[in-house]
Amino acid sequence: MNEPVLDVRNLRVAFRARRSSVTALRDVSFTLHPGRTLALVGESGSGKSVSSLAIMGLLPPNGAVTGGAIHYRAVDGSVSDLTKASKSEMRARRGAEIAMIFQEPMSSLNPLFTIGDQIGEMLLLHTDLDARQRRQRVLEMLELVEIPAAASRIDNYPHELSGGMRQRVMIALAMVCNPALLIADEPTTALDVTIQAQILDLMRRLQKELGMSILFITHDMGVVAEMADDVAVMYAGAIVEQAGASELFARPSHPYTRGLLHSIPMPGRPEGERLVPIPGTVPPLHAMPEGCAFAPRCGLADEACREPVSLSDFAPNHRVACFHAGREVTHV
Amino acid sequence: MARYILKRILGMFIVIFLVLTIAFLIVRLAPGDPAALMLGPEATPEETAALRTELGLDRPIVVQYFTFVVNAAQGDLGTSLFFRQPVTQVLAARAEPTIFLALFSLVFALVIATPIGIYAAYRRGSFLDQSAISTAMLAASIPSFWTGLMFQRYLATDLGLFPASGYGGPDASFIERMGYLILPSIVLGIVNSALILRFTRASMLDILGEDYIRTARSKGMGEPRVVLRHALKNAAIPIITVIGLTFALLVSGAVVTERVFNIPGMGNLVVSAVLRRDYPVIQGALIVVASLYVLINLVTDLLYLTVDKRVRY
């Protein structure tokens, strides 16, 4: 397999609180290969959005990378560590090479500029195209993301479009400079199911046509099954299981991953099978248990789980951070 | 859009008509004989009767009202009892200092307050933010007559940088007259900048937390472009509102400042007219100020339309 586009190594991110600091990411590592889709899966607060913001260099002012590296391989083949990049380097990359789609299409577009303006601004920032060429390119993008009557839509304001249309505009915006890496942070969560399927279809088609890599952030296992080549399951700021998508669905081995899969309806399940929720909630960041963070909610937890646990090989290309990996829960 | 403006202008005329009616009624509803009230207790019955005839008070009230409205529509607001001049002339002579004072102090306030407000919001909680807020608080709490007196004492009298008071002699040139407005404009500007600063900061704080600001950053633009293009335009509506209101207040006459600096403006005129019971002038000032208010409101609303295309009336 060729060199990864993105190679995140032992990334640590901390947020300053009033007096103390809390660790939001604990030694997160993953790699994303060209043309592939890696899904980061987890509940709210698991650190998946923080990971994406760290890659973009857009952590809020009270957050900072405190360790590790984000190796990014640019289109020209040069590899650089984004955690050490200067502000202007990051600005030049953002949008042009690494683009992002956000969860809320309703509020992610500026209400006071036309969609043509907002997509065109990307070209204004990163290319030398003149106004006429920019408009032409924007129009092509709108057609590419299948916005009907693009020529008349280009001068619309966001409030004149539906949620699904706006997310298409967001995708056009993210793709207009032909980025090598697209970070999609729950791009379909706010949309209803039929629109969701259309947007996922569109993203897959664009990926095939344009060849970018996608870091897909979601909490929805159904979407993971649709989109991902590889999956990293996050819990409380750390990756607990990592595998190819088919392997993960065939042999979920971390108790948390199993819990996630058991808690949602999936096609192919025996009829009448009950959905099992995961008891409890994610521990707050300032009160992380020592050892395995999932232990307090885990049916398999025992003395051993008080010791720190890290990802280790469970099967080829399948890594799990659990002393009891693969074992069935016998009691809940 | 055109229909909206037409509707608003029609509405404006209705408001002004109502103001005319109220101005008319105020004088007639005042207890006792308006003519006697205007002339004071020392007037002889003959004088009072003469004034009644002069004002048309001896005619039926409906006729009086009709005459008043028709005259006002033709720009005739009556004659000042004190100046013995048409009210419109009296008002026009006082309008220049007031309007320029309002304009200068607003510009001063905007130049000071908007950049600081934007920066304070951007660096929320920083030393600069906190000092800006406390300074604004202080500026808003110091009465303008005190600031005015201090400025006169130190900047005008001691240092001789600006004229201390007045508006120049009858033959002062326009530039000279404007020179007299510098100090009072700063005094008024300081008070108003406090309000504008707080509104700008609050409005920017709201907007800077919006999702589309994060989108703007993800596009790889510099912070100045994020703040000035993507955030400020969205924060503009509350800021425009407060600027409009401030300006409307200022044109109705900054009474205290005009008094302290002895500027012959509208504020000064109205206060003197009240003391002299010069009803036609009070009436006229009421009508002019109310019309200006309505006009400024219309302009503010039209500005919303140009800023935000979602605004529909």
C-alpha cells in the first residue's frame, strides 16, 4: 500500500480549564491512506471532533496539542508535521489541501453572502483565477454536487436553500480546490434519512472521481457501514479498537464496540433480538478512571482493568485496547 | 422593496400628522387661556385679547385646527412670541450647530468605539477587553457637564487648544464655527462611545461563536478577514440600531452640552422657549424633532435591508 496521506502518532490534546487542564485526546494514533475513508466513531465527548480540529489547526484558544505528531503528506510528496506548522503554512493548507465539512448545514454557511460568493471565496484565497473564471468554476462545482438549476442557484443566499441543498453547497465549498484530504464531521447527522443517503452517495461518487481521502467522523454505525474502509472506535479520548470495516463488523472485539453495535438495529440481525444499551455514561474528562476508561461501564471488567491498557494486535490489521478482547460478555 | 419604501413614507406622514395634532392640542389643552398663559400674569386684558385674535384663538377650534395643519403643511409653523420671527426661521438658525454637533460626536464615537468593541470581543477576557469595558463604564457614568467643564478648564483655557464656548460671532466663517464644535463633540462622543462600544462588543461576541465563523476559518483565510468580513457584517444590525437611536437623540438637541458650551442650538432654544412660554417655538421644535426621528428610523430600517437579505418587511 502506498504512503499514508495522514499519519497521526500519539496525539495528545489538552484544554485549559479554570485552574487545571483536562486531557481530551490521549495518545491517539491512526493512519489514512490515499483514496480511502477512515471512520472515527464514538459518542459525543469521545474526542473525534477534537481530533479533526487538531488536524485542521483550529482548536479553540484554550486547547493545545501537548504531544505527538500529525504527519501530513502533501500532494507534492513532502511530509510535514502539522503540529509544528506555522500559522501561515496552516492557512495555506486549510481549504486548499485539507478541507472540512461540518455537521450543521443550516448554520455553517454565512447567512449574508450568496453561496456563489462563499464557494468562490475559497478560490479567491487559494488560486489566481479571476472573477469570471471563479464563477465558472463555482458553477461547475454546483453541478458536480447535483444542485438543480445551478446557474440560478449560484446567487441564492443560504436561507433560500433546503438543508440537503446547503450540505451539497458545503461539499462543493470543501471540494472546490480539489483537496487531498476531506474531513467530514458528522456531515449527515442533521439531515433526514433520505437526504442522508443522497449525501453519502454523492460523497462516495466524488471520492471515486476526484480521489481524495476522507476522514469521516460519525457516531452512526449505519453510516460507518456505508462509507468506511477502515474504522477507529474512540472512547473517552482514546482509540479502543481499530480495524478494516468488514473485519470490525464481523468480529467486534472491544466490549465498547460490541456495545455500540448491540445498541442499534442492524439489518441481518435475528428477528426479535433485543437491543442492549450500554449502561452509564462517558466519564467526565477531569475524572477519568485509572486504567481502562471503559471499565466502569463494562461487563467484563475485573482487577486487571485497573492497569493502563493500550492498543495491541488482536488479528492482522485489527488492534484492540482491551485485556479481555474478543471475550463474550456473560453477565451484564 | 419600492412598495415597502412607499408604505413607510406614507406611514411617516401619518406619524407626522399625529404629531401635528398632538402639538396643536397641547397648547389648547393647557389649563386656562393660552393667550393669558403665554403673556404671563402681568398682561392686561386688552393685550390678551389682541393675542387671542392674532393666534386665531377666538375662532372655532375646528377652524383653528384646520388652519394650523394647512399652514404647517405649507411650512408655516407660526410666529415666535419672543423673537417676533417665523418659527421656521428661528429653528433653521439653530439647526446648523445641533446637526453638526450630532454628526461630529457620532463620528468621534464610532471611530473610537467600533474598533475597540470589535477587538475586545475578539480578545474576550483579555486585559484589553477588561480595561475597555471598565473605561466605557466610567465614561458612561461621568456626567457630560463635568467632562465639559474640565475640558473647558484644561484644554481650552489653560492650553488654549480649542475655543472654550460659544459659536463665533455673526461674521464667523463656517470653518471657525465648526472649530467651536470640536470640544463639545468630544464630550458628547465620549458618552455615546461607551454605549456603542458595549453594543459592538456584545454583538460581535455572539457572532464569533457561530458555526459559519468556524467554516470561514476552515477555508484558510486570515483572522482579519474572518472578523471584518464574515463576523462584522453579521454583527452590524444591532450596531446600526444603536447608532440610529444615538443619532436621533443627538439631533433632538444635546441640551446639557449646548448649555455648558453656550452653543445656540436646538436644545438651548427649546429650553429657553419653555422658560419664555414661547408656545409656537415649542410646537415647532416638537414637530421638527419628531419628523427627524421618524426619518432616521426609516433610514435605519432601510440599512437593515441592504445588510441582510433575509430581512423582509
